[in-house]
Amino acid sequence: MDLELKSRTAVVTGASIGIGRAIAKGLAQEGVRVVGVARRKELLDALVAEVKAAGGTIIPVILDIVAEGAADKLAATAISELGHVDILVNNAGGSRPLPIDAPDSAWDEAITLNFTSYRKIAHALLPQMIQRNWGRIINITGKSEPEGLNAAFAAKAAVHAWAKGLSREVGKHGITINSIPPGRIMSEQIRRNYPEDYRERFAEEEIPVGYWGEPEDLAALAIFLASPRARYITGTVIPVDGGLRRYQF
């Protein structure tokens, strides 16, 4: 299937590793010019070189997305580099398990990283999407079944509610916004924190398809949602988890 993405433009945050890297690379392979945003220059440079060797384009931007004024700076930089931005993939984030007596500063940090930065970047890019009557916003979020107190879960739930509301406002402008909560997706952190025997046992007992996913498994959906082919899908939360979640909706 031709996803009709050639000549489109995109911004992908958290693009240097894992899911963000797979999405940025996959979009570039489809002919999208991508601004890849990350904090670690050496990892981002390696991605740029790999994609360039394959004939694609990723423009590196080293930026801490939670810094003061980062959203406006990113929007200005991306528009300067690309001319306009068709696609935004909000991916940068991090888990924040917290004790009950955690200070407000810990909650504020997690909410800023996992919700506020998503909202600010999207709203900074929305005016030019509205002006051009086309846009795609994809949020990489998290599960809705917290095992305990985790500020990231609360923040990701906020993303889902915000994205649903926004989808009803911007649909008339040809803009869609969707969220993808990952299941157990392999990463360097996963390999470091969970021994292989644990991963095999967990997959056998908890994941219906029987294995942990790879970043490319999620990237495939994100790239489709970024395409003109996905024009009638908006306001959704679509897990990519091998059937791990137990609820039916």
C-alpha cells in the first residue's frame, strides 16, 4: 500500500532511541522529511547517518523539550528547516513511580514531561496545520492499568483526555490526533532491567502472542496514522501490546 507520505514533513520527539527512533526512521523511509528531536547528540547523529545512507532525510535538533520556551523554539526551528510541519509525533517521556508522600516538585516534573510538553508542542504547531487544512498528531502514551502510584500514568491519562477533546475541535481542519499506548516493547532499558528468563516467562503467561514487541511493531501503526490513508481515524487510543491488556475497549 502506498501511504502517500512522500514529500510530507514531520517532527518526532525522543527520536534517538527505541520507539521514537523506529518511528523517525520509518517515516524517513516513506519519503518524509523528519526533524528528529533528542537530548543525546551522538545517538541522534548515528540515526541521521543511517537514514542518509539509505536515501532518507532526518534533520537533528538537540533540545530538552521541558525547558522553558522549548515548544515555541522547536516549532520555529522545525518550520524554518521544513517550511511547514504536517506530522507531529509526541514520543519523549518517562516513567515516574512515586511514593504517597512525594513532593509536589516530583509530580510537577512528571506531568510536565509526559503531558504538558505534548500539549505545548502540539499547540505551537497547530496554527500552521489549521492554515494548511491538514495535519497529523500522534501521541505515544501509556497503559491505563497502573499497578501502583505512578505520575506518568496520570499524565498519560491526561494526554488521552486532551487528545480526545482536541480531536473534536480540529477535525474540520483535516487534522487528526490519536494516542498509542505501548505494551511490553523491547529497549535497552528493558534488556538491562529484566533478565531474559523473566521476559520469556512473562511473555508465556501474560502476552497472548507470546513475545515482547519491538519498536518497529508500534512504529508501523504510528506511520499509518500519520498518513492520508488514516483520515477517518481520530480521537482514538489504540494499544500496541500483543493482547496484554485485559479490558475489551
